[in-house]
Amino acid sequence: MSKTIGFKEWQVVCDALADGRQSVILRKGGIHEGREGFSFAHESFFLFPTRFHATSDQVRVPVPVEVWPEWQKGDLISITHRCEVAWARTLSHWEEVQSFADQHIYTEKTVRDRFDWDGKGEMQLIFGPKNSCYFC
């Protein structure tokens, strides 16, 4: 039996990945990813939409983001999109991170906060060609 991999990301970002407005995911790592931080090891995954942290001032979108409460135990969550990864790597120079600005909807402040998180000055970039996330 093979494992099904889910990748947690803000719902507004999942929507942007699914409709082709975004082709990269930027991760800083977090407290649940251990001492070494986040690393990516899967060639494909399903998007698991989260609502935690998602506010309009953290993304560049044409209309305000509707803020919903986080999922509660018993909520029905639709997993509707699968993504294919072309490559993933660590970015350790801010200029390199900035070169992907046209491939995501995060604000520059959001990206910079992630890059500078914990004083590391690095983040993981996961790249899938445009429209590499598709309805399943």
C-alpha cells in the first residue's frame, strides 16, 4: 500500500496554485518540522487547505481574502487538488528569493518574514511548472 501525502498550505494559496496564479511554495520551516527545519522529500502531494494565519495583508490578491475559522474536529474537508514537483531547494540569498516574486501571491513582507525567521536567512522553495496542480 502506498502512502498518500498531504501538504498543508493556506487555503488562499491552494486556490492560487490550483488556478495557475502561483507555481512555487516558499517554506521557512516551523516548530513541527524539527530542529533542522522544513525539507521537502516528495515528488507529488495533495493540497490540504488550512486557514491558520491566512489574512488579506499576507497575500497579493485582487479581492480581499475571506477569513474563515480554522477547521474543527468533525468538519468535512475537501481535498481536491494534487501537485507535481519539478524541483525543490534551499534558497539562502534574499536576491534569489526575490527572483521568484512573480510566481507567487505572498506579499514581500510575508516572504521576508519567512526568510528571516529564527535568524536563519534561508527558506525552502518548491517549484512546480504552471498548472502542475490539478483537480483530482
